[in-house]
Amino acid sequence: MNRTLAALTFATLLAPSLSQAAPAAAKITDEQYASVLAGPWRAPENSVRDGYRHPEQTLKFFGLQHNQTVIEITPGGGWYSEILAPLLKDHGHYIAALQAPASGDYYKKSADGLKQKFKADPTHYAKAGFVEFDPKAPAFGKPGSADRVLTFRNVHNWVMADDAPQMFAAFFKVLKPGGVLGVVDHRAKDGADLESIKQSGYLPTDYVVKLATDAGFKLEDQSEINANPKDTKDYPGGVWTLPPSLKLGDQDKAKYVAIGESDRLTLRFVKPGK
């Protein structure tokens, strides 16, 4: 057998074992999650919310692997950035998608704060990227370039601003075929109407599913990881009555702290194709 043929034969024999080994190599281990969740770079006020937000279980449900390109939509102060960016920094790519801000508004403050956070800690954030988007005509990067698009407690804001359909269409466009959209948001009682959604911040699951499927996604699975049966969803200040916002201040604070954070839907959508 000549050398070229021998090399080809060896590569052919080796290829199946390599493809089988790839998923295991990309898997984030329990030990890696534990190390990042205990990381001293995480703000203490963020770490104490782990019991409500279940980050490890949630990211596992969304199929996070350390070699993926992951876009997080409007990460705010960076609660999930503190976890995602370090997990992806060596082999993947974390991208924070920031709403293009108007001077002095909430989005400008959030964007400036997140950029400063990343700049101050290059060990964990130097490889993280940013993309700005206009919610009226959003774009998050080259079409078919992302493995995961993740959004945590943001869809209700887009519904209130009438931006949700174009946002989901842009998620679909930037994801690779087979890519996953992961959504966590405040879950409304079944049958809630649009006006109550806009006032309360709670979204019916079927409403979010329709937004995604209208954009071309397929609902792959849903989870009760972030459920909270103590949440009665009938507060004077909407979902913002509960922690961490505590909109009513000291009024009935102990009651709302005892309830905890909101009951949340956790949905995994897939972009069809391979």
C-alpha cells in the first residue's frame, strides 16, 4: 500500500471515532460549572440569586458547550455574562448583544456598565465580544454564525415595546441550522390577554411559543427548572413587585421576599436543518 493510500485509509478509520469523541470533548463538566459559579469575579448580589435562577441546570437544558458561539441578548448588568464568558473564553465565543442606546437612557447605562465590567477583568472577559442592535430592525451578526442565542427575562420588554416579532426573526437569521434559541421569562396564567401582559410583565407560554414558531423555530422542549409555585402573579406593581426589583420598597417586603423571584417559563427552540 502506498503512503498516500495508507494515510487516507487511516483517516477513514479514525474519522468515526473522532466524530464520536467530539461531543464529549465539548461538554462542560460539573466541576467546570462549580468552579465558575464559585468564581470570586461574580458580584455577591448576583451569586445569591443562583437559587432562584438555576444557572447550571438552565444552561445544560439549552445544550451549552464550551466550543460554541453564544449570543446573549440584552444581558443588562451581566448576571449571566459572569458565567457564560468564562465558560466560553478558551474554546468558544461569548457575544453580548446590546440595544443601541439613546443618550442617558437605561440601555446606555447598562451598556457602559457591562463594557467597564469586561475591561476591568481581562482574565475572564478579554475574549468576549459586543454587538449593538436596533430593536426596530435588529441584526446580531453574520447569518448562520451562532450556535446559541440566549435571552433571560427580556421577551416581556419587547412585547411591551411591540418589537418582539422582528427580534425573533433576527434570532432565527443569526443562528446556524440546528442552532438553539433559549428563552427564560416570567410566566403568566393561562389565558392572560395582551394588555395584562404589558402591565404585569408576565407572558403566557403559548404566546412566546407563537412568537418563536412564527419566526420559523420549532419548540424542542420546555422545562420547569425555573418554576416557582409560590408566585401568585397578582401584585400591584406587576412582576417587579417581587425580588430583585421590590418595586414597592418596604411595603410588604417580607411577604415578597418569602415568595422569591417570579415563576418562569424555560423554553428551548431549534432552527430546523443541519
